Amino acid sequence: MKSNTGQYFEKEPLSEHAPTSFTCRFEGIGFDFNGDSGIFSMKRADHGSSIMINAYIKERRAGRDKGISLLDMGCGYGLVGVVLKRVFPELDVTMIDINRRAVEYAKKNSERNSVRFVRVLQADGTESFDAKYDTVLLNPPVRAGKNVVFSMYDRIYENLNNGGKSYIVIQTKQGAASSADKLNSLFGNCETLTIKSGYRVFKCVKLKEEV
């Protein structure tokens, strides 16, 4: 059994609670989040996720993503799922994270930002699950190691509907090249949507499978 290292990608954080709060803005809308120790980017909206959110908003505004069911994989305190549900109320949003404390905060932050009708579940993104989605967004936990990250890519592919799209943000220096290779091997395509501040946002489309 894998030991608990106290990292944000563990099921049960070991750190003492240290609640935080911060604000951010997307699409002219103000958001108010709470965080805590043992949760990724507990004090601010992390740069990579913010870049991915803005890239997705641009795609959807341009009509290049018309999906309805959306999965925020590794949701942390709920930044991606909460922002996108508020900006695009028509989305059917599910947020999952392995971290129990993160899930609790994602639920609280949904309520705090007047976001309703979202699902927030504790689930391991490396393990198989039944639901299918039109869109999946992920800021992978690179500190968990390449095997964990690549397992999450496998699950994304498995759990996308045909024609579904995935959006993944990763720092160039933290394995963007190997991630692109892995995603290309899964999807047969991997487009770089954005290169900004040392981050890359990849978009992959699950092509229709032959019966």
C-alpha cells in the first residue's frame, strides 16, 4: 500500500488546517474562494489553471467546443469547475478529486460563488469510472510522478464521448514534451492551443471509434 506523503494528491491530507481566502476575476465576474493547507494552490488562483480556463472560454466563445457535460478532473478547491459553470450556466459540471479536504472546499466554494447544480465527488482520477463526458479539463499533479499523470490521461481518453475534447495545461519545463507524445499516442492528435508564461495548453479530440 502506498504511504501518505502529505501531498495535495493524497486522499487524506496530514497537514494542520490553515484556512485562506482570496479573490480573482474571469470574464468580468468576481469570484471569492476559500482554501486550506493540503490543497493545491491554497492561497491564489494558480497561473496554469487560469491560463487553461481562459483558453477554454475562448474555444467555447468561438463555437469550437459545444459540449454540455464537463469534468473538472483533479478539481482542488474548485477553481475550474466553479468558474466555468458560472460563465457558462448551460454546462453540466462534475468535479472530482482524490483529496477529501479539496472536495469539501470545492463544495463550499460552489455555494460561496452561487454555483448550483454541480456534482463534487471524491474519486481517484487514475482509476476507471463509468460516466462519460463531452469535455474534460485537467491541470495534472506533476509532483505525483509521470505514471500517475499518464494514468489520468488514459482515464480521460476512456471517459470522453466520441468527438469529446480534453484540455490539459502543463509547464513546458515539467514534462510538456512527453505529455504531448503520450496524448498523441492516445488520441492521434494533440494541438497546442496556448503557450504563455512557461505553460502550454493542449487540446485533444477523441475521434469517432469504428464499430
